[in-house]
Amino acid sequence: MSSTERRERERARRHQLIITAARELAEAEGWDAVTTRRLAQRVAYSQPVLYNHFKGKDAIVGAVAVEGFDDLAAALRRARRTAGSPREALRAVGRAYLDFAVARPALYAAMFVRETDVPFAQEAQQDSPAAPRAAFEELAAVAGPGDGRDAEVDAEVIWSALHGLAVLARSGRIPQRRQRERLDALVERFAPDTAGRRKASAGQDGSGTAGAGGA
Amino acid sequence: MSSTERRERERARRHQLIITAARELAEAEGWDAVTTRRLAQRVAYSQPVLYNHFKGKDAIVGAVAVEGFDDLAAALRRARRTAGSPREALRAVGRAYLDFAVARPALYAAMFVRETDVPFAQEAQQDSPAAPRAAFEELAAVAGPGDGRDAEVDAEVIWSALHGLAVLARSGRIPQRRQRERLDALVERFAPDTAGRRKASAGQDGSGTAGAGGA
DNA sequence: CTAGTGTGGCTAGCACTGCTAGGGTCGCGT
DNA sequence: ACGCGACCCTAGCAGTGCTAGCCACACTAG
């Protein structure tokens, strides 16, 4: 059985190779440049091979998106853990989210903008893929204020706001600068400073998009 | 000069006919169904005619989007005027926004999701088209709380949140129900009830998407 | 009323897309 | 050694956005 085992291993390797090539090509030249022919050429096979691994092009994009959710969840988790107060945790997670969207726009588009057939949490059941759910859980972990309101609703609104900020700024609907201030305003509203510090941190700097941006 | 005048008139009429046909076709069958051939057939001309009026397909979609902003601005204005307190005005405008996105998904996609070359307010200058700016002004008019914060930033964040709610709910990233509660949460955060009524209105009803929705 | 002119739409076609059918070659198990 | 089966590639299909070149029509000048 070692032969079939090896074959399956190679098949899995190639499966991953296709996903990686699609992501890299998209991040380098945009999703419009990701055609089945170019992708096949990149993995040194002919197009029909792609269809042995995926139902179609959309499925490939979906696979890239699922991997992206892993990355996003990891980035949010990292941000959350390096923060002190809950308020700062929310700010850090929000900034990590916006940085992710800025640093990896093609990947972000695959995850949120492009219409995919990836099944998400249709009814808040747990039949959704693990990766997107994990990313949302990271957000929910820092969104809950515990002041009697519905934490899940708050998390969904915050997520929506972050997504809106990311995509509207990228498409130029809102000026790309001052993202930092917008994030501060969001944090201020959803996690007001109860310690009386009354920090007016924002200022008018507006340097960069939202932060340094990782990877 | 009456002949050339008539020609220009007919030309303008056909220009509008193309835009309307594109919008109707998109609203009926989605943007994927809007091909140059089908669109040309719908207006009873051949494809090259389209290129006498528009630079390409993207320009047609952009024209549809610009008209959509007129509709959106009108809907928001209507909602704002029929509201009493500023707080209720914000809620009404938010609901009108979400209703618009639900009732006319294809049009909304042309305006916000599809990548167009429509020039928006790149640097908050006034060189952006009038229609999108008008829609944003409607939002800004109800977003400014006047408590010392930057009203424009608040408006941008609220707009982002509304857009995020609309698009994430539509794509199934967040459950489609309970949009009403999410809007209430957003309003609560950005326009807290200062009259001490401490209204816990939301409840768990979650009926419908966000409201009745006007065609 | 005729001849000339130019605007403008149409037919045909290009390069490209996602996807599929069929054959042919290789390696494996017996 | 032989037969079998998995597997990959070449070639092609229908449909996409967009363009070149022709031709007919309507209008203007005489």
C-alpha cells in the first residue's frame, strides 16, 4: 500500500501547491490575472489537472479564502494577547484587522468581497468551517463589554464596521488616511474609557493607513 | 440645426436606455447575466453601439452606480425628514440604508462592491460626482452628535458599519436575521439616549431583515 | 431633383475565458 | 511478461469583452 499512500501524499502536496500558487499570483497581480491557464502553467501542469483537485475556479478561490481565515485568526489572536486592558485589546485587534486588509488585499478580497460558495455560519450553527469561526471568535472575545448588552451583536457590528472601513477606504469611497482616527472613534464608542482617563489620543496625525502592517 | 439637435436627443435617449436596461437586467438576473451581447439585444441594437456611448462595460456599470447613488440619497433624505429626534433620525437613515441594500442588491453591488473606475472623493475634495457626495451628506447630517467629536469621522465609521452589515449579512458571513438589533446597537453607541429613557427596545424579535423595505 | 458627403450601425472576427472530451502513455499488480 | 487501470495532456467548445471594416442611410449643397 505504500505506492497508493505515496500517491495520495503527492496528490495532497499538489493540492496545496495549487492553492499557494493561486494566492501568490493573486497577491502579485490581482485576481483578474488568475486564470486557469496561467495557474496551471505556474504549477507546471495542464489545466485539466486543476479540475481533478477542485470543482472549478471558484473552489480554488474558496480554498485560498479558507487559508486566509487561518492567517487572519492568528493575527487577531496575536494582537489580542499582546494587549493589556480590554479597551486596548479591542483597539489592537481592530488595528490588526485593518492592517491585514491593507497588507494582503487580494487575500482579503477572496475572503470577503468575492462571491464564493464557501458555506458560512448560515444560522449560527457550528456547521461552518472552523477557520472563519475562529476569526470571529477572536473578535467576539474583545467585543463583549459585559454591561448587559448582547456581546454577539456588538461583535457583529464591530466586525461590520471594520470590514466597511477596510473596503470603503480601499476603493476610495472614504479617504484612505485617517483610518487610525476612525478606529479610535469606533473603540471609543464600543469600549468607552470607564477609568475616567478621558483620553483624547487621536489627534490629527493620520500617519499611514492604520499602522505598520505585518507580513 | 434641428436635425442634429434631434439626433443628439435620440442619442441621449439611447444612452439612458442602455443604462436602464443594464440595471434592470442586473436586478433581474444578477450582474453575471449582463453581457454586452444580451444588453445589446435588450436595447435592440448590436454590441458595437454600446461602445459609441460608453468606453466599455465597466463604464456602463459605473453609470448604473451613479444613478443608484441618486436613489440612495433620495431614500436617506426621505428617512431623515420623517424622523423626530436626532437619535431617531439616525436610526431611520440607517434602516433606510439597509433596506435599500436588501431591496436592490444588484444596484447596491454596482455602487459599492464591484470595482469601478468611478472617481470618488479621493482627498475629500469636491471633484467627486455629486450623487455619491449627496448620499454621504445625508448620512453625515444625522451622524454629527455635536459633543466635541469629529462628526465627519463619526459619519464615516457609521457608513462603514452600515455597509459592513449590509454586505456581510447578504453573503451569509453573519446571520441575516437580527439586523434590526445590530442597527439598534449601532445607534445606541453613536447616539446614546441622553434623555434618560434607557430604552431596552431591541428585544429578541428579529423579524424580517431590517424593516419593510421599499421598492 | 440629383449628386456628394459623412454619420452611424452592422457583420464578422480576434484573443481570451472557464471547462470538458478523448486518446495515449506510464506504472502497477498478478 | 502481460494485462490492466490510473492519470495526464492535447485539442476543442461555447461564451466573454472588444474592435476593424464595410455599407446603407439621411442630410446638405448645387
